[in-house]
Amino acid sequence: MDVGAAARARRGINKRGHLISFRRMTTSLPQTASNTANVKAVVEGYAPDELVNGITSGTRHVIVSKLDLIAASYPVPPVKGDRIYLGTGYAYATTIKSVDEDHREYNGCYDIVTEGK
């Protein structure tokens, strides 16, 4: 990770992004959040022509700054099964399907695919 590039990416995400909530859930029932981080991220849906195997209409692409998650004391990297809550009042629950740590590693960002409402 290049520190200068990571700082620029973080500023861009904070300028363009939306506030979302990351939550790492406990494994025992009832599940509760063991870690929470409310950070800004760029969240995009997929166009109809991008809907292929593994990508459905409820799938979203999330780009988040590693620096923001660390600053919020969230355990990095996010992992499959963590939850991301979107929208006003974090009303829409989604679950992380995959995390690409390498694609934007130079910029200090995670590329995340999440599914849900």
C-alpha cells in the first residue's frame, strides 16, 4: 500500500461516498455485532448486462478505505459473512460475499461484493 495513494483514495471516497455500517457478527446464537464501524464507502449496483453467474439484482459493489476501517478499530480485512448496512438509518442489511484485497491494494482500499436487499 502506498501511503500517499491511500490518503488520496480515502479523500475521494469521503467526498463521493455514502455512510455505511460494517458489522462483524458473533458465531453463537443469537448473533450480535462484536465489532462495528460506520464509515464512508462508494456503493454501486450492477447494470442489467453485468448480471451473470454469481451476480444477482441484489448484489452491490463496495469500495472502502482500509485506513477508515483501521481508524474505526474494525478488524481488517473484512471477511465473507460480515454484514454491511446501507441506506438511511442503515435500514438495508447485506452480507459480504467476497473481498478482493489485491485489486486496489496500492490505493489502500478493499473491493467488496455484497448481497442483500
